[in-house]
Amino acid sequence: MVFAGAVWHWPRGFCDDRCCNRCCRAVGLFREPFSTVRRRAIGLPRSAWGTALAHFGVAVTLLGIVGVTTWASERIMALKPSQTISLSGYDLTFDGLVQRSGPNYREAVAKFTVREAGVPIGVMEPSKRNFASRATTTTEAALMTRGVSQLYLSLGDTGADGSVSVRLYYKPMVLLIWLGAVVMAMGGALSLSDRRLRVGAPKPAARVEINVALRFCHPAFLVRYFGSRAGGAAGRSFE
């Protein structure tokens, strides 16, 4: 509504203060002083804050999902040493392939220097492991985290000319998916900590009466209580 009012008054210049006040009152903004709003917010129960926090976590998760599905990118390329693969502003230079031995496997490790805007920011070392005893080969992907985004790099087959096939992924805002889940869990825990949601089981009436009598030491109450019980039992036996 505020935007529509601005568009309406655009040919005549920006609206004056009186018009802005009417638009703000129409959408319910600035009706109360900030001190009043803050005092009311502090007085809200923890269940209300937990609900708001959980809904904020849902929004964070949805933002991460939208970011990954909309702006994710990947590239597959065969590289020789000193060649570079670029994706989403990151340049990865292939420095070479090294053979290593593990406890029960041998692996070929590729070293890549990662640069952003020409500045080195790290090294990624994906590898392929060969288990001779089981005659199997596995791929160990390399991972680099940049803020809430991540780069994935995995190795493919090695060519006869010494080139290596690589697959590079860029997943923007992927960590927001897991961060939103953590925020939702925190919101649920905050809501459950509200005393209004903790309902205790009621105690039996007789036990409550005995506890009250013993606590305050009323002999007359004990005589009246057990006397009524004894009289009721005698009446039932006589019948």
C-alpha cells in the first residue's frame, strides 16, 4: 500500500509527510512508540518466542533450498597440470597428481589451488582410492566452505595423455538448510520450556489429605479422617 501510494503521487513528486503518515497508519506501522512495543515483546511467553524462532528457522531453510536449486552450478572438464577450471568466480588450478599409500589401499591425490579474484584462498585435494584386497575403487571428494556456500570437487578417470577428468560443483547457501533445521529445533525447545505447557498429573485426594494433615500436625483432623473411615467399614460389615 505504501508502494502504491508512492506510485500514485509520482507524477506530482514525492508525497508529503501527511500522505506518508496516512499510508503508515493504513498498514498498521508506527502506531505505538518503540518503548511500548519493546515492553510488550519482553512480556510475551516463551512459547510465543519459540514459535517465532521456529518459523524463522523454516524461512532460513527455505532460503537455502531456493538458493541451491536456483543458483547452483557445475562443470566437468579434463585438465592437465597447470591448467585451470573456473566456476562462479572461483579459479582452480591443477598442480599435479601424487600417489600415496594407505593402510590397505593406494590413492591418487590431485592438488588444486583455489583462487578468488586472483587471490589464493586454499587448496583442495580430491582423490581416488584403490583397494586391492576387494578390487574396488572409491572417490573421495574435496570440500571447501565459503560462508554459507560450498565448493565440491571430485575426480574422474585418468587419460592416457596424463589428463584428469574433474567435476566441480558450487552450492550457494547450502548451509542455510542445516542452519534452519537447528534454529527450528531451538524454537521447539524454547516453546517446551514454557511452564504453561508442563501439566502435572493430579494426586489422589486421600493422599493429599494425609500429606496436609501430617505437614501441619492436626490430631483432630487425623481422628476425624480415620474415624469416618472406620465407621464406614463397620457399616458395610454389618450389612
